[in-house]
Amino acid sequence: MVFIHWIGSGHCCCVQESLSNVPKGQETIVDWENFSKHFKVQGWLILLIFGLLSFWLMTPAFTLGIILGGLIVIANFNLLQYTIRSAFSPEGTMFNMKKAIVVQYYFRLAILGIIIYILATNEWVDMVGLLIGLSIVVINIITIGIRFALKISSGEAV
């Protein structure tokens, strides 16, 4: 599956064809399956690096905050991805699931808020460590964006 962007049009569509069949005037943006796999692996690596650095340099509560925050945000991101993928099946958009998607989103958000509230009020974790852990997905997005920008500026194919 390939996401194609028509130059100058600003529109993307999802096409299932090989890259050799893509006509001139179109460019490949991202192969979602490879990108998703790379994104997940890089997220776990960032969490591992932060956790190990924190283990050696910071207090146990700080380390636990980073690890729990990272696990929470990675799980939440994966559940969001699952919800969106199930809503957009190969047959097309499931319009009947609009309300279900919104309800699942707010339910996940409420559960996330409850978990963070419990961790914060019981002082099991350092709040700065928890915030760093909760930022794992944001850090992952920023690093991938920087790498793509560097590839584009150096003339490599994305």
C-alpha cells in the first residue's frame, strides 16, 4: 500500500500498487506499514534509552515515572491506531462507527486521566519523570520529522 501525493494538488490518496507503476508527476510520501513498524520500534528504543539513562543517573521514582509514562503513552497511541484502522476498513469508511470512535477516544482519555491522577496523588512516581515518559510519542514524532527533513534536504528519496 502506498500513499501518493499529487504535486501541487495538496491531496493524498491510498493506492495499492507497486512503486514502479506510479506515473510521473506523482511522488511517494510514506509506505504506512513500514512507517508504522519503524515508528513503534523507535518509540520503544527511546523509552529504553530514557529508562536506562534515568536508572543510572536519577532516583528510582524518577525512573519509574519515565517507564510508566512511556508505557501509558505507547499503549494509548497503539489503541488509537487500532481504533482508527478498524474504523477505516478495506471496504471504505464505516460511517456508523463515528460515534463509537468518539466515545472510545473520550473513554481512553478518561482512563488515562485516572491513571495519571492515581500516580500523581499517591506520589509513586516523580512528576517530571512521568511527564518525560508521557512525551515519548512526541519525541518520536519530532525525531522522525527531523530525519525526514534531513533526507529531503540532502536529496535522498523518502
